[in-house]
Amino acid sequence: MLLSEKMNRINELSKKSKTTGLTIEEAKEQTLLRKEYLETFRSSMRGTIEQVKIIDPDGNDVTPEKVKQARNSKYLN
């Protein structure tokens, strides 16, 4: 998870960009922080999805093959 300090900075830069605008350095910082946020979010979401097991009303495992393969390859390496 992204540090709360970084999340606060993302929010500060966002508010500033809407009011007074950002300097070139601040815009670069904002871009880097957003990229880091998205990488962290995607990694977390991927981990969550890989742990999901879907069961239909009849009790059959209907987890998509792609999810099963991702889970298996993660634990076999």
C-alpha cells in the first residue's frame, strides 16, 4: 500500500493543479506519484483476483482458467 504521506501529496498536487496550477517540477512529481499509485493498486488487485475462487449455485468451481493459471504459476515459481 502506498504511504499516507504520498497519498496526501497526490491530493495536495491535485488540488493545486485545479486552483493555481503546477510548476513543471510539481507536474513531474505528480506524474511519478500517480504512476506509483497505479502500480501499487494494480498489484494489489491482481493479488486479490488470483485468490478468488468462484463457485456456481450447484457447487461447481467455475473460476476462469486464466485466474487458475495465474495462481498456479505464482505458487510454482
